[in-house]
Amino acid sequence: MNYIPLSGLSLRDIEYVVAVDDLRNFSRAAERCGVSQGGLSEQVRKLESLLGVVLFERTRRHVTVTPDGARLIAMGRDVLAAARAMIEAARARTGPLEGVVRMGIIATLGPYYVPDLLPLLRRAYPQLKLQLTDNLTDTMLRMLRHDELDVVFAALPVSGEGLQYAPLFREPFLAAFPASHPLARRKALAMPDLRGPDLLLLEDGHCLRDQALALCGMSSRRDPSRLATSLEMLWHMIGAGEGYSLIPRLALRHRGEWDGLITVTPLPGAGRTIGLVWRTSDPRGPAFDEFARFLRENPPEGCTSADTPPPPHDGTPIRPA
């Protein structure tokens, strides 16, 4: 077999075509890669010339990957993953995590957990530099598999080959009602009490929506007037008297201005387990496992370590802090 020199093939060019494949748009791909659109397009054309294959079919409105392009770009993703694994293996330490870690956090947790998490990590992991992303669970797990994230905070369990996770803490769910709602005057509640038409939910794609439906023993709801795009919108809908919903404990913090408008009631046994997820193939696996142990020992206020059984509650209403 003839020797084929690799001098004309660069990892950066492979990153460019992977970005175009992900975004199907040269302009957004260039922005993600930190280069001009013209520079990216030129490098993609040079790579196509080197390979002797057209990777993308281009029109004014659409960018479509060709069959040959799909096959070769999949191989390119493997090349990039192997290159990053080589770099991380060279940087690996027997001690705590250090360097850049790309961290994803589900949207219903990030804004309420991160403000306390960051000072904690600055003290315990001074050499750690975080790049934070919040999004839907499925989106971030896909990014994790494609080596666009290193770890993900998600509600457990998660599924998929090549992923490993460690439980961190259990976050209770509470029921939030407009103060005038009949259920707001109940001293104790059970999940079947929430199966009424006033139950508000997040839109499809949020794991919190699926958890709320499962806990209430309900099938999927399609009424758009009962759906919210985010946890913040859900809270405002409750405050406006539109209905009630399940709210994670951490999301109740710093909501004192809603006192008198919203009543929050405990739901014994209802909650979710938050875990840390990473790729099984990542050489930093032992460091991630140790990182998870540290987080398990330092659960956020109002939550319990995944190693600790959830405490009983006497049913006394909890007011937003």
C-alpha cells in the first residue's frame, strides 16, 4: 500500500466540517469556531479538494451533507475525540480536577444551583476553569456524546451507551399554588390531589415535565394554555392565578416578593435525584468520580446527599425565602 502523507490534513479543518455538519450553516459554524465565514469556507473547500470528495451540497438557503460527506465526517468526529482524549490523558493528574471542564446543567437546576456551586468550587478546586452551558437534558447528553461537553448535571436516571453517572443529591419537589386556590388551604397533600385541570407543566423536552406527570399518575397533556416555556414562566403563571405546579426546592430561593401571592406546600416523598454524568471513555473518569463524591458531601441547602435517606416532613407549609 502506498504511503499517504498527512501534512495537508489538519484537526482544525476537521473541526470546521464537523461544525458545519452540526449547524448546517456556514455563518454559525464560523462563529462557533471563532473564524470568519470566508476563512472557514475556504478551508472546507481545501479539505474537499484534498479528499477528492464533496462534503456538502450548498444552495442559497440550505446546506446538506452528501452521503460521502456523512461517512467521512463521522470518521472525523472519531479523529477529534481521539485527539482530545490524547490531550486529556497527557494532562491527567492523580489529584483533583484542574484545567478547563465544559460543564452542562439542566435548565431547571442551573440558575438556582450555580450561584452557590461556584464559590464552593473556587475554594476546593482552585485550578478548575469552568465553561458552563444550560439546556434540555437530551440536548446536553447529545453534546456530551459528541465531546462538546465533559460532564452534565442531570436528573437521574439517564440512558445511553457509553455514559456513566454518579448520584449527587436529592432535591424535593413542592407544590406551589395561587394563594386563593382551594388546595392552598390544605394542611397536607398527596400526589393524587394534583391531578386536576389546573395543573401547569413545562413544555415537551423538559425532564421536570415528565417527572411531574409520572408523580401525578397522568398521561401527557397537550393543552397549550397549561404549558410554560421555562421554570420562571411557570412561576409567574402560578403567581397570576393560572394554576398550580410542582416546583424544585432550589427554585424557591429568593422569592420573598411573592409572599402572599403564592403558597408552597410540601409533598412527602416527591423529588428528583441530581447526578453527574460523563463519558465512560473519558480518561478523567476517576477524577470525575472523586468530584461527584465531593459534591455529594456538600449538597445545596434544602437538599439531602444521595447517600442520605430523605428526611420525613410534618406537612407544615414552606414560604419562599
